[in-house]
Amino acid sequence: MYSYVARQPIFNRKQQTIGYELLFRDGESNAFPNIDASEATCRLVMENYMAIGDNRSYKGQRNFINFPEHCLIELMPLLLPKDKVIIEILESCRPSDELLQAVKHLHQKGYLFALDDFDCNPEWQRFLPYISVIKLDLLALGIDQACQYVKDNQHLKTKFLAEKVETYEDYAQALAVGFHLFQGYFFSKPEVLKSRKVAPSELTTVQLLHEISHDPVDFSRIETIISRDVSLSYLLLRYVNTVTKRLRSPISSFRQALVYLGEDNLRLFIGVVATAHAALDKPKELYALSLLRAKMCELLVTKGGIVLRSEQAFLAGMFSLLDALLDNSLESLLDMIQLQPEIKSALLQRNGRLGLVLDVVDAFSTADWTRVQICCQVLGIKEEVVHESYLSAVEWADKCTAVNLKR
């Protein structure tokens, strides 16, 4: 399965691209699907800010993302990096006290806002001190009314964006009256981007929703659930890497990632994953094999007395098949996660003792007994430990797969 997003560039007065508006799509047809606005926003957030791919929609300039009223009041934008997005308040939102409080809170956190399809309604006046961009629809308002509004409100500390600029004449008139930004078919139609989607199983999500309803949250239980779902594990580490500008130490375990998030952000993260509700039909054998490898690496360390942290071995084993699961190169996927250097080096170059542990698993899976023997000698473990670890890992992975892939 794939995720889709359309993006339309936004230009400044010099016709330089300063950002993109991201528009949710559920297929290659460049049209908004017939789904709820909240679901569309949740899926766009999850699939394009937490998932995989080259993230072409994320690099460079700011991304304008539409948020319906419900999502704003629940402070969903906190899931996104404030220096990469501009929050668009949809025209369907009501200028309520509750919405104003949410806008004030997010503004205080450093987020920027745009009023989408602004209709010049005076009820929005009290929101204007927190608005960075006012978007005026030239087709809906009419070019003359839109231009008159800009002329009359030059005193506002905000930028005016002319959207649905269809012709050169529209652009020239909007430019002349002082519009700062421009968007429309005259410049570019939305471009649909496609990437492989990664999503957790539905049952796992339900289990997590149950856990975050407890107060306080039991991090150990959540760690157990997350560590059994490779796609959710990847999303979690991607999310931590996105929301945390500078980690004091690289991520080396799921527990560490959960602690970085804290209860509030963890609840937001799981809430969005649940709302997106887009479970990927993973190849069951490949999915089970990633779990088997994770557990086998962990057991080799514990049973063999290897001087490594067992959770690091588990993480390395789980992500060792990530490229096959997500149809992308392992190097590009790991570039998006701030793992400890020794884990990344072990995964990519099989360096260090952790790399040797992965080598043992690789050799065992291909019946390369000579290689298994050599690795065991270097690691100082008995070959019997490898067989025992494999059998125990198979049993554990079978149990996990029976639960996580149940429909």
C-alpha cells in the first residue's frame, strides 16, 4: 500500500518558492477524496511526517497543512515541527472561544498560522494578532474585493496570500495592490507524491489506546506492545527524531524514545496513529522474520553472555529487514532515525560485536555453518546457543504474529 499527498507551491513576489500546501489524497487521482476532514488531516500528518520515504514533501521550505476545528482544539499540530509547518485554519472552523484558546496556546509554542479562504468576517478580528498569513480566494471573493481588502488592511502585521490565481491578469493585479504570496494554477497545479506507507496493525493500536487511557501511563506495557510491531516501532523513532531538535544522547531503545516523548506527546502520537487507521498489509512471512531476528539477536546476547545491551540487539535485529519491509534502502531509512552509531554501523556495515551478532543470524538463516562457527569463535559463544536462541525466537515470533496479524 502507498500513501499519497499532493503539494502545490506557494511563491513570493519574486516568484520564488517559499513553501508548499500539502493536500491529502488517497490515490493517484489528483482530487480530494470523499472522507472526513479530520481523518484526512490525521492521515496526512502520519503518512508524511512519521512514515518513510524520501520525504520530498518535507524538505526545504515550510509546508502549509489544513487543520479542521476538532484537530486544532485537540492541539494535534504539536505533533509537527514548528519550524517546518504553517497551520492553516480551515474556512469551516468557527471563531469560537475554545478555538481561540487553542490558537493562543500553539502560537505561544512558536507555531505560525494561516487563515484559509478568509471571507473578511469581522468575527475573526480577535484572531488576527496570532495570524501570520491571510489567504484570500480570488475566485470565491472576486479579484476586486480581495484586492480592496489588501489595500484597506496594509496596517496588519501579516502577509496576504492570493490563492486560486488562474491567469496572468489576476497575478499582475494582486501583485500591484500588495499581495505578498501567490498560489494557483497560473503557477502550478498540485503535484501528487507517492510513497510506500508504513502503519501498525489495528489490534496493536487498540491495545495502545487502552494503555494510554490509564493515568499514569505504564511505559513498560507500552514498550512491550510497541516492540512487537516493526512498523509502529519505526514510526515511533521517526516521530521522536522529528519532534526533538537535539537529543542529548542517541536513541538506543524504545524505552528511551518513550521517555523522550513523555505522556502528553505519547498520547498525541498514538491518537493520530489510531485516527489514521491505515493498516498496511505486510507480507506475513517477512513481518514474522523481522520479529524472529529481533528476538534471536536479543537471546544471543543474553544466553551467550555477550557484553552488549540486549535491547540494542533487539532493535538492530528488528530493523535489519526494514529495507525489504518498506521498499526502500536501509541506509536512507536509517538516515531518518537517530540511532546510536554502533547500532547503525552494525546494520549497514556489520561492524563491531553487534555486527557479528547480526552476522550469526544471517549465516544461520542461510545455513552457512562455516560462517556461524567463525562468528561464534570471535564472539566467544557456543554454537548450541545459536540453535537454542533460534528455536526460542521462533516460538516467540509465532505468538506475536498470531496476535498482531489477526484480523
